[in-house]
Amino acid sequence: MSPLLVHRAAGVAAACALAATLSDGAAAQRNRVSESEVRAHMSMLASDALNGRGSGTRDEWIAATYVASQLQRWGVQPAEGASDLVHMIETDRVELATPPTLHVGTLVLSHGRDMLVRAIGASTVSGPLVRFVPGVDVAAGAVVLVAGPDLPPTSAIASAAAVIEAETPEVRATWGATAAATRATASPGRPWRVVLDASAFLAMSRVAHGSTVHLEAVTRPVRTWNVVGRLPGRDPQRSSDVILLSAHLDHVGSRGSGDDTIYNGADDDASGVTAVLELVRVLAEGARPRRTVMVALFGSEESGGAGSRAFVDRPPVPLERIVANLQFEMIGRPDPAIAAGALWLTGFDRSTLGAELARRGARLLADPHPDQQFFYRSDNIRFAQRGVVAHTVSSYGLHEQYHTPADDLTRIDFPHMIRAISSMLAPIEWLANSTFIPTWHEGRQPKPGERPAPQ
């Protein structure tokens, strides 16, 4: 080969090597947790513009739409048989279309003005007024007036049409905020629960025994939104296995009065949603995992878990195909109860999952707050009670800003949060590419409907 050709060949080889290096560098850059992405998602999800992402509100819907648009950027597909990433769900709660009213004779009381409706049975009920007497069961369909501070046992009023009680100082302190709420729990077949202010209760106390009391509410169903998508596995032998990464979209909205009424929910749980988004982005931009990775961002966790309940009741994939569920909840701040840089896993000792992920590099420890029963307090519990090995990853240190307007972006420790997400990346990549099947330790799987034991 001539010196010129040798020189050219060497130049070509050097150029190819440089291109490969740049390509590898670009891939490494894509496959690293991005601080700018994390900050961008948090700035949107925890912004005042979303008004606290209240469960089942338009703000929650906007958050779901934002999250779905990000997943679409990375090629995340709708669940099998679905046409969209955003799923609208009818819940068992209702929204008050107009203030409920109570009529008895010429007395007319209204929600927010004279009374607060705490729970609704049928939308319209009528029954004779009776005064509660301890030890005496209430006749079916009666409207029970409770004069004392102690409420009757549930068994004594189970067949009543309504239970009416007087306000307490605690109720009076939150009267305005409760009155402004448009949500109520609808429980057909159960009694209405109504609190009267002092003057209304006095007026009701003067109504003759047996007078017909009429209660009416015009309601509409409350909806919530889940975001569900998947990265199909590349290995035909393992793609039927599903690794589910999840978090909850909602927080508690806007409440009360004063300078700051927006409960931004930056740690709870914009941080968890952001973690899932960033993990999925890295997985999607890298080599496709052997197993299918499914992402689920649930609505209405804060108001009873309607989103995750809808998922397990009508799963987009058979639950037996879900190898493991990792829920991310409140990782925006370090927990002083554990080592710096570590995270904890609820129910660590219940299954083989936590120890195996820790062996693969996850800085996961047992939950240092067992008295709080966190294993039962996140969406993972609905999966666990159906047999799926499901836990929550967190670093919640019982901070004072929990469920207050102060849980905002100024409190987020971004270096900690980015380290936390990064620490879970390689173990999740391993899980999504392995044949490992986690199992419950004997007697440690929670049973359907199981509640935490008293501490």
C-alpha cells in the first residue's frame, strides 16, 4: 500500500474511532439521569398553575395529559387493547352540582350555610325524625338526631336514612373550607351524615318527634385519570413478563384561606412521578429491555386510591404477568433516619425483591418507620393484596411540610433526588433484562382487604 493510501486509511480509521467515541458518548449522555429533565418535570407538576393536582379534578387531568405527552416523546405505547395513554375512570365518589338541602316543615337548611354534608347515601331520602337513645336501635329509614357528643355505634344506625349531629369546635374551625368543597362520598344504602351549626341544631331540636325530614342532593360522578403505557420487551421468551413502575399523579388541591392555599405536593408525589418519567426515558432511549416495562401513573390516590383500584380490577395485562411493581413515593428529600444517599423499601422483609435489588446495587434499606405502616399507605398495596410482589420506594423523613402548602419546590433537595433516581436505574435495568422472579416470603403476602395491625 502506498504511503498516501496508508495515511488515508489511518485517517479513516481515526475518524471512525472518533465517531464511535462520540456515538458512545452520546449514548451515555442519553442514558444518564438528566438534572434538566428532572427539574423541568418538577417545575410543571408542582407548579401553582396545577393548583395542587386535586384528586379527580381538571388539574389532575392536566397533569395526566402532560405526563402522557412526555411518555409519547420516548415511544411509550398504549397498553394492550387501549388507544390512548390517558384513561378516564368513573369513581364511586360524587360532586355536588348544587348545595344539598334539608327540609322539615317550614325549616329549610342548606349545605355551607346552616349545615355541612359529610356523606351522601341515596341522592334523595325522607324519613321520620327520631332522637337517638343509647342502647336502642334506630328504625329503618329514620332520620336520627344525635344530641350528645358521642355518636351511636355504626350497628345501631346502619339502616337509618340520615344521622344529624351538632357542630364541634373542630368542625367550626374548618367550616369555611369544608363548605367550599364540592366533593362528597356517595355510599348508596348507607345513611347521610350531616352536621348542623348551633342555631340550626337548636331549631331542629324543636321539631316534633316523627316529623318527616327530606334531604336532597343533585350530584354528578367524580372522574379520575390514570396514565398507562408500555415499552414492549424485545425478547419473545421474556416479553410476556411485565415490570410495573408506578407513582400517583394527584395531591390534595387548594384549601383554606390565607397567603398560600395551594398544596403543591412537590415531594408528595411530583417527585415519584418524575422518577418514573426519568427512568422510563432512560430505558426507552437505550437498548430495549428483554421484559416489557409498563408505566402507570395513578389518579386519586389521596382520596382513596380509585386509580390503582381501577387498574387491578380491570388490568390491562393479567396480574399474574406482572413480575414486580415498584411504586415511587416522596423521594424529593433525604430521610435523616437512614444513611445519606440511601432509600427505603416498604415491606422490605416481606419478599425477595428488595434484597435482590440491593445485591444488584440499589441502595435500598428496610423502612425505618414501621410504626407508620407505609406498606399499606400507597398504591402498591392493591397489587400486593392481589398477589403481585409490590413495594414502594421512598425517602420520606416525616417532614413537617407533609400535606401542607409548604411542600413546594423550594424544599426539594434536587441533588438527593437525582442521586436517588440514578441509584435505581441499573438495578431496574437488570430486573427488566433478567429471568429473576421475586416471591413473597412465607406468610408475608397481605391478604385481600388486610389492614395494618395496631401499633
